[in-house]
Amino acid sequence: MNWTKGSVTNYRFSINFKILGILYILFSSSSCLHPPSTDGDPYSILGVGRSASPQEIRRSYKQLAKEWHPDKNQDPNAQTRFVHINKAYELLSDPERRRLYDQRGIQEEGVMDRHDFSPFNRFDPFDDVMSFTTGGSFHFPFADGISFLHKQSVTSKTFDQTVLPKSNTVPQLIMFYQDWCPSCARASPAWKTVTEELQSVGMDVLSVHGERERMISRRMGVSAVPAVVLLIEGHPFHYQDTTISPSKVLGFVRSHIPHDVIETISTANIQPFLNAWTDNRVRVVIFGMGTSVRLRYSLLAFQYRERAAFGYVLPSEFALRSQFGVQKSMDSIMVFKETAKPVASLTMADIPYNLMKDLLENNKFLILPRLSSQAIMDIICPTEASVYRRRLCVLLLGTENSIEYRDTLMEFAKNWAHPRVRFAYVFPDRQRDFFNALVNGGVKTQSQNLVILWRQDSKKGAYEWMDWDGTNTSNQQLESMLFKLLNERRPLPHVIELKELTDEHAKSFVSKVLRKLSLTVDFFRTHLTRDTVIQAASLIATVLFVVAGGFIMAYLVRLEEESIAAKARASTNNRPPNPTSSAPITRRQNQTNGNSTRTPGGSSLYNNPDLRFHEMRGETYNGLVKLIKPGCRTIILLLDAETKGSLLPKFQRCVWPYRKNKSLQFGFMHVDKGGGLTWYKELLLLSLTEPRNLNINPRNCVGTVLSLNGYRRYFCVFHATLPGGAIKRHRSSTGGYRNGGFLGFDSEQSSEDENSDVESRRPEIPTVSEQPPSILFTSHLLDNLSNWLDRLFEGTTHRYHINYWPDFPVK
């Protein structure tokens, strides 16, 4: 390609121009995302610190507002200063705006300098920036949809103050989006179409930035964008389809508008429908060209459901169309009050929503309405403090049976047209507080049933009584009184404190419960799919199975405990009484007591089933010592057949507080049979620092308690302290016992006695000492065991470590 000088110059100019365009975009974007502060620091304006509390901010604002008010301060800059003070207080008094200012320095209510929610038409700087072109195609279609959603977006403050309350009368369709969301940008064209369709029929369509307004997202249950939510009476309904298309969204809206707000009208029920105005609502009859009610009519009926009852006439009702003169190719809407003929109507092929709304706004009350709530009272009988512009409210007090008086007053109200006079009636039996205030405020005769009321404010009013019987005399008297009160400005004789009216249309408790149940059913029908139902059912079934299994296991454990307790009681009843416990240790006892620890079934439990005692022998040795789990210990009592009946119960009482400890096992070992003494002797030899020959008297071992830690291979020993020091206790240079001296014997001086004692088992020889020592009774052998157990679990007892556990001799 041949480049000329002119083409090169044009190409360079084009490149430079595009670079300038990109720089303009970046500068504009940064300025839009972080709008500069034009009013200064609000904290400095109010003279408070950034950590000031709302009370301190309010106190400072009041002082500065009084000081810089233009009416009190003659400074030329007072008005500007006063405006800045108000703006600073508005910013700092709103927690959300204050947070945005503290984090990002944003002073406007929205990041894009957004205004309030209605009518959503806002200036967006991205419109010009993102559509910037330079001869070629320099365009960002991705940002077009996002900029449209920015125009519709609302803040948390607007949502709480405007959108949420308005949803009680006008459904709110909300789309949640985020910046740089491709799915949101793709859904934007369809959302524009939905907006145009729904706003033309009286519905509000808006958007919420899901990232900036996270509080709204959490309240509406939105976890991902884009998301469409329909807000009706403060209750959110979620659009579940994955594709946002106009037809699907309109169908979604139509399916959630309450269907009970419009009644189907036919020739059979037209008169009962028109004559039911005693519910204090006007009647609206809609003649449509379709078999289904159009969305605009459903929205209109939902908005005015408190003040009007709506009926829909199908195209097949030719008699009704002929009766009211409605053309077949036209839609018509008629408003009926207490009369048989419509007081207002509209007929055209496509009735605009605004015309229908104006029609109902001008005819939303009956000719003679009933004051059935405070809201109706405030509209029909507004307050006016000035006597020159006072508004009068003529109230007829009567029961539901006084129809003739009500009809005559209604006829009078038709002919009396004055902007400052309204007519209504009240049922005293339903508005007790209001009626009693009128009666107590002024003298009332039996025949006086009409009140001319002037509400000076919401709590104070002046009134006058008169008789009303519907005759011409009553008409003339009422007309004369009204003329004098409006023109002569004479005061009314009675002044009272008005009581607030009871809301006769308030929903009952049953209605509220049914409404909640209906909303709950709609919620589950909308949100639950087949997969979620299966998951929820699986979770519920699992929980029920676990709970049922726990109850069954608890029941089986209780049965087992009761069975064991029954066996233990039977064993206790069959066991002969224990001999006296004050016998000395050498006194032989009945050897039948040795079997008292076994239940009739041969169990190793001792009396109480909550505490198990295992006899250590060749069969149980590995489970009690060698194969024990880390952190567990076995506490063994050494005894013989003579002392078993007396020592074992006391041992049980000492270890009873530790029965719930899962790391402990309790047992006993016979030193007079089964190889127990041989194993004990080998254990002592392993604990000595040097090998020695030991001759052990088994009677001296009775009452010894061993704490065996099978995993870490060490043991601790408890032995009764002998009184009087008759038995010598030798200590080594290291402070510990040697040669088994801690048991109260010396192996070097008692070999002969030991052997003879084991063979002959003479009860008259209490110890191995040559000199007769003091006698130690069986009942005192375990006196200090409880204290030793406390020190054992504190870790202060001496530990004897061994290299391995000796094998237990087997018969």
C-alpha cells in the first residue's frame, strides 16, 4: 500500500483523536464514580468529629440553625451558610449516606447523583460517555443496559420510605443487578419492554443495585443477579425462570395479583352486587371484551380495593350490555353509588389507566358514606383551625335499622352542594368512644340524632346537636344552621376532645392467619422445585431417623439397666450378711463371702450396676492392662478370700465418685490364688533399680491399691500407713522406697516367716516382724484411699516405671 503525506497526516490525527476520546472516558468515569464534594466537609460545617453520635450531631445542628437562620442573622452569607448546614445534617443523620461519605467521600444520596424513586428518569453520565463515537465504531453496547438500570435504581432510604409502603396499593416490580454483569446487560432490552408495558397500566417498575444496596437484597432474599422480585403488600415473590422475557415476566405478574379483588358479574347477581353498598364501598362494574380480566383492571381493583368493590361482566352477557347500553366492541367502566344508575362511566376500546384512576379518585366515596375508620374521618372531615375557612361535617347517628333517616339525609346531601360541607353517618354501637365523647361533651335530648361537627385539629372539635326526622321542617332547620355557620361565623356551643375512630374494616385474627397461610403456600409453590423437595424430604427423614434411633437406644438402655438392677437386687437379697468389719486383718472370715461379687448369672458386677468391678486373672489381664487405650488407667485392689467381703464394699464407696469417668476401670485381684501374688512379685522386681530376691507375705499385700497405666507402662501404689511404726520403712538415698519396703516389710529378714506363713496361713501372725506390732484392722486399711485418689488424679503421687508388663500366670 502506498502512503501519501496527506493520508499519513489523517491517520495520525485519527489515532490522536481516539486516544483523547479514551482519556475523556477514563476521566469522566472516575468523576462519575466519585463525585466531588461541593459543600465541604459536613463534619466541619456542623463542628463535630467523625466519631460524633447522632445526638451530638442533632444538638450541634439545632444551635447552628438558630444562629444562621436568615430571618435572625443579617449576615449576607447567612442563607448560603444555612443551606450548607441543612445539607450537612441531612447527610450525617442518614446512616447509609454517612457510611458512604466516610468510606468513599460521596455526599449525594446515590453514587450517580440519583434523585428519588419516582419517576425514575434520571441523568446518567454513562449515556454520553459509553456511546461516544469517532467516525468509526467506538461504542460500548454492554453499558447501555446497565445505564438504563441505573436510571431506575433506588436507595435503601427510598425503598423504606416509598417503595415498601406503596406496595400495599401498587405492586412493585424490582430487578436486582450489578455493574459489569453480562447477564444483566443482556436482560436490559427485555426489561425496557416490561417497563413500558407495566408503567402504562399503573404499575411501578424499578431496579436495585444488588452490591451497593445489600440490605435490600438480604431482605428480599436475593442471592444472585439478575433477579426479578414482585413486591405485593410487603411480601416478595421471586421470578424463577432463567430467561427474562417480556411475556414470561408479564405472566408472572398476572399470576400473583390477587384474584379475589374482582367478582364475576352476571344477570343473576348484578342487583345483589349493586345493593351491597352498606359495606361503605362504591361499586365498579367493568364490561370487557375478553374472557379474562385485563391486567390494568386487576391493578386498578387492587389499588382501590379498600374503597370500591369491582365486578367484571363477560362478553357473553348480552342482556347486561343491552341494559346499560354498552357497545360490543368497547370496554366500559361504570361507577355506582347508592343509586341504581351509574354516577360516572368511561367507554372506549382501550381505556387508559390514568383516566380510570381519575374516575375513581373523584368517586371513591358514597353520597352518604359511613365513618368506619379514622382514615375515612380525616378525608371526609378534614381539620381546619381558622373560623373563616372552617369545614363542617354533618353526622347522622343511628343504628343499622334507621334506614329512612339515612335516605332522607342522602337526598338532602345530593341537593346541597358546598365545598366546605360534607355529610356522613356513624353507628354509635360500633364507635363507642367517639359517641360517648359527643354525649358527655354537651346536653343531648332523646330525639337529637344529628351532629354538625367542626374539627379544629386532630384532637379538638366543636359541634352542635339538632333533631333530624327527614321532614321539610328538619330540612329547613339544617339548611338555616349551615348557612349561618358558613357565613355568620358564629361559634358552636360545645367543645370536646375527639376520640379516634375504631377501624371497622380491620382484619380479624382468623383472616390474618389465613392470609399468612396463603402467602406461605405461595412462597413454597414458587420456591420449591422437585430437587429442593427431594433434598428437604431427605433432610427431614434423616433427622427423624436420628431422633427415633436415639429414643429407641435410650429405651433399650433403660431396659438393660432395669434388668441389671433387678439381677443385682436379687443377688443382694440372696447374699448372707457380712461379718463384722472390726475383725483384725489376720482373722479368718467366711470364705463364702468371696462369691458375693458375682451375680447369679456369673457377671463381674458388684451389687450396684452403675459401677463395674472386674477380677484380674489370666483371661482378663490383657483387656485390663496390656490392651488398654491411651489415657486410660485400671485401679486394682489386692485382697484375699478372707477380706474380700469387707474390703470390696469400702473400695466401692471410695471409687464411687469416679464411676462416670470413661477413662477408668476398676477391679480386684486375689493374692492367695490364681497366680496373683506371682505376678505382683514380678511387677515389684521390674520396678527396682537392681535385681533382688523378694519373699512376700500375701497377708501384708491385702489392702494395697494399684493404679496401672498400661499404655505408658507405669503404676502407682497405695498401702495403708501402719500406726506406731512397728514395721520399719526403709528409704534409699534417692528418697524412694527400696526392695518393696513401701509395703511395710523387708525381704532380707523375713524369708523364713514368709514361707511358713504362706504354707500354714496362721491367722495369729499379723506381720513379718519379729516383735508383735500394733494390730491393723480390716476397716482401717482403706481409710486414706480417697485422699490418695485425689492426689493420683492431681498427678502428685509417685510413679514406678517399668520396661514391660509381666505376663499373668495361667493355671
